[in-house]
Amino acid sequence: MKPYQIIPIADCGEPLAEISQSFFIQAPHAYQALGAPYGNKSPFYLRTGVRDRLQAAQNFLQTMRAGWQIKVFDAYRPIPVQRFMVEHTLCELAKAQGLDRQHLSAQQEQELMAQVLQFWAIPSDDPNTPPPHSTGAAVDITLVDRDRQEINMGSAIDEISDRSFPNYFETATSAEARSFHAYRELLLQIMAAHGFQRHPNEWWHFSYGDQMWAWLNLKELGQAKAIAKYGDANRIFCDSRPILEPIPEILIEK
Ligand SMILES: C[C@@H](N)C(=O)N[C@H](C)C(=O)O
Ligand SMILES: [Zn+2]
């Protein structure tokens, strides 16, 4: 169990909705391209309150950097997708170490899984401990400039390494590495200004209203108690049949 999972949840019932087309969209979506089981759901859904805050964060960005956009890599993630991606990441990690997923010893599997879970949340079906993205309140993002070029943050989203830690480049001496830290700080600035919290291990992961957000607020703001506003979105909207609007060509990265 992760420490933030002790936070109680009182779901406010906001619906999931597609993010606006003003964002730069990761396409094809990385996990859909791997065959992750989305069913009729879109990875570009967020709870409406979270979606509106993300929009405000992008508007704020554009007051500082004209024409820049938030690039959305991932947002809503049903629990079966979380399970699929944890298993996929474990297989990839095993392969990178010259191991075969099917022939891992119990100890090897435990060690690899510990590395995976440093970055990925447990795909829990328990309504008291939903994975952050399954609440529709978490989003993985980066920045693109006015020429639609992705900003170099010093490591790729989802990289399983220390370079993913938000302050990894804080004490770097080269000008390039210092720029990685400055851009990570810019991303944090626009998101924190709109109430988001950043994952302690991932420069790209932000959330508003989930258990991790509430727990980080508790720690940082010294609040006496904290309650999450969003639980597993599928438990609330399991009967909804969201309409997927096509993403315009202009927003699709080739
Ligand atoms: C690994 C990354 N894509 C991510 O989303 N991590 C968080 C912690 C999660 O799995 O919820
Ligand atoms: Zn994330």
C-alpha cells in the first residue's frame, strides 16, 4: 500500500469529458498503440473540473510563452489499462536486463516489480485505493513551443530511471541540463498555480483532487485532514457511452 492510499474519498460525481482541442495531443496514443484495453473509453478524458484547470494552466502558459501548448501524453486510464501497462513495463524491464518474463524467479519478479511500482501505481480494484489515472484526475504532460516542437525535459515520459525525478537536474552544471530543470520548473509553475500537485518521482505527472493530491496537500500545507474529491471514475460512469470526437489533423503529431 502506498502512503497516499489511506486518504478517504468522497467522490463529487463530476463527469468525465474529452479535453479541449486547444491542447497538443500525443498521437497515436502510446498505450492504445500497444493494444491496451480501453474499450469505448478515451485516454484523453478528464473530470470536468480537472479539465477546466488544465485549460487555465495552458492559458497561463501562453501569457508567458506565446504560442506554447501543453502536450497531453495521457489522462484517463481505466484499471484494466493500468494492469496492462504495469505488466508491459515489467516485461520491458526484464528484457532490458536480458531476462525472460516467463522465467523469472520469485525474487527477480519482486525486485523488478518494485522498480515498476516506483513509477506506476498498483492496479487496485478496491474502491478505496484507485490508481490515480483511473479517477480521471491525473494527467501526464509536457510542453511544445510555438513551432510545435516538444521541449527537451532531459528524459522521456515513463522512463524508469532516476532522471525522471523532478529535481534530477537541479544541481547540474551544463547549460543544457540547467535548461531541463528550468523547463520542468515552468511546467510545475503553471500547474501548481492552478491547484495541481506533481508526483514526487515523475516530472510529467500532475493531479488535482485524487488521493495523491490530497495526501501531498496534507504534507505540504500542514492541513489537519484531507479528503479526495475523485475516486474510480468507472464506478460512477460505468453505464455512460462517451462519444469520441475525432482529433483534427492539425493537432496530430506525425
Ligand atoms: C508511469 C506514469 N505513466 C504514471 O502515470 N504513473 C502514475 C504514478 C500512475 O501509474 O498512476
Ligand atoms: Zn501519470
